[in-house]
Amino acid sequence: VIAYKNFFENALSSLKEEGKYRYFNKIVRERGNFPYAIHYKGDQKNQITVWCSNDYLNMGENPSVIQAMIQAIEQAGTGAGGTRNISGSTYYHDLLERELADLHNKEAALVFTSGYVANEAALSTLAGKLPGCVVFSDEKNHASMIQGIRFSKAEKRIFRHNDSQHLEMLLKQFPKEQPKIIAFESVYSMDGDKAPLKRFIELAKEYNALTYLDEVHAVGLYGEQGGGIAQKLGLEKEVDIIQGTLGKAFGIIGGYIAASSAIVDFVRSFASSFIFTTALPPAIVAGALESVRYLRSHKGIRPVLQERVSYIKQKLDEANFFYFNSITHIIPLLIGEAHLCKAFSDRLLNVHHIYSQAINYPTVPVGTERLRITPTPAHTPEMIDHLVEALKEVREFFTEKRSYGT
Ligand SMILES: Cc1ncc(COP(=O)(O)O)c(C=O)c1O
């Protein structure tokens, strides 16, 4: 018989020994005061600066979004009260889906409880139901896409990260008439690099494949109205399914797909994790709607973020830090070892009151542990200077003990 308790405890001990155990830092943001937040540690409360938030454009404290949420909660109460099919669909859901379809220049959109669920639901349904479908998946795709593909039980081929030649080699191995989906991200969340979108679309056309594009780290941030990289490159119409989140640049929670009416209706009609779960609360949906509208019309916010990104990269270059080949707002600073990565992050927090969470396996491969720095428009040049000085101090502190990847 298995000793259950030992099994679980031993597994956790190994995680700790390997430096892969996940410690949560308890922080509470203060509305109107971002990127400052309060860090709760035992009896202590310290003000810290957050440098690892996915609330990329500070929409989490946007007054018009907050107002829209308060109004909706006063009107409709808290929860949706049911699944989308059974009493949980509101007027707000309908408006949000129409807004998202419009944002991405698509016929329709469908909202899910998170970006994770959107990927899992859409990919498992599409790849699972298309007869004989083969999925071509970038090796760095997010866990939610991987899970969706797994659930579909479709045949799959993994292509080397952003490598169109490898993708083509794999596509060639299947008859043209066989259904195919190419699944990839526009902006990779842990490396900050971008997919060769135009080339992937060309290949999809040549080999008769659908394209499934995760724009989670691009929506709100890129493109004239914040429609993502496909919008920025004028390729929205060419991508078959665009997936996004309402939880990062839009600052709330939820996920979605935007596509043709037939594809959206198909997923709506067959996806288990869409059908059998309570709908997002009306206040969440009303807030998301306001956030999407706000970011579509307030175009000036995106260049401010890019200015901050250029400034921080310049400072990191001057200080000789290595941050992968990031060409976006995501700046991954290589540390290269799990224990050191955590110690680095802890010292930043405890000594310098800077919060940048250590990113370890399985989020990134072993040996590439990193800090993932995400500036926002609220991070001033002075805060950036402070961050870089702190990083230098921590690097010096640990260089005396061992070397790491700078
Ligand atoms: C590339 C990618 N896709 C999907 C998701 C899931 O989105 P959400 O956080 O809304 O569930 C994430 C979240 O980290 C992500 O990085």
C-alpha cells in the first residue's frame, strides 16, 4: 500500500531541494499608487515597488473601469448566477463579445473565464472535432495551449521555437487535404520575442492549415487600437483564430477567442469548459468592456510604455545585464540557476523593496531561470534608475559567492 502522506511530502521536499518550490509573496496593491504595493511578511508590512506585474498598462486602477464595475455591481449584483446557457448571459456579455470581435476585425468573439480556459477550450474542441486534425505547435507555447492540444487527442507535431523552416518541413509530411492547425503566440511571455507571423500565415495558406494565434501578451499593447501584433501588422483578417486575455493589459480577468461566426459558434456549442461553468460576473464583464474601449481610444498610452521599455533596456545595457533577445515590453533577465534566482529575487525584495518574482522551472527550462521585468507607464525613469542600481548591488553581492549569467 502506498503511504500517501510520505508520497506527497517527499515530492514537495524534492521540489524544495531543487529550488523549484513555489513560494508566494503576499502583496496588496494600493489603488492610485501603483507600482507601489504593500508586502506582508509575518508581522511586517513594507512598501515595495512591483516590477513583475502583467497589468501592463495600469488598467487595474483605471477610474473609468472601476466606475463601470461599481455601476454594474450596483445594478446586477455579484455573480452571474449561472452558466452562459442557463441564466448567466447578460447584456454586458453580449456587448463585450461584440466589442472584442470589432477590435480584432472578426465576425464574432466568445468570452471565457480566463485566457487559460479559452486556449484549453478552443484548441481541444477545434483539434478534437476536425476529422484527422494535426496540430503544429511551437515548442514554447503556453501550458494552456499544450493542455488544449492534449485534451483534443489530435496528432501533434512540435516545431522549433519561431522556426518557419522547421514548421514547413513538418507541414510537408501531411497531405494537403488533411485538416491542420498551426498554434503559436505573437509575443512570448517568458522571452519577450515575437513569432514570424507573416511567414506562418503564408505557410498556413500554402499547406491548407488554420492559424491559431495567442495574443495574450500583445492585446491592449500593440496595434493602433490595441488589437495586438496581428493588428499592428495589418494581418488580423489573415489569422483564423485570435485568442486573448482580459487579465493582463486589460487589467481584470477573463479570456476570449475572436474568429469567423462559424468557428465561434462551433466552440460555443461544443466546448465543455465553456458550456459547463458559471459565466463571468456582470461587473467583471462591464469592467472589461470599459477597459477594451478605453485602450482602443486612448492611443497615447502605448507609446509611453515603449518609452519606458527603451529607457530600461538602455540602462540594463549600460550596466551589462543580459536580457535574452527581447524585442517587446517583457524583459527577461537571465540568472541561470534556481536557488540563485530565488535568492536574487529575495534580496531585491528584502533589501531594496523591489519585487521581481523569480521565474523557475517548469515555467522556464532548467538553466534559464530568470527575473522577468515588466515596466508599465507608471514606472518613472527614477524608479527605473533605482531598479538598475539595486540589480547591480545584488549582482555584486552574489558575484562574490558564485558567477551567473550576465
Ligand atoms: C501565452 C499565454 N497564454 C495564455 C495565458 C493564460 O491567460 P490567463 O492568465 O488569462 O488565464 C497566459 C498566462 O500567463 C499566457 O502567458
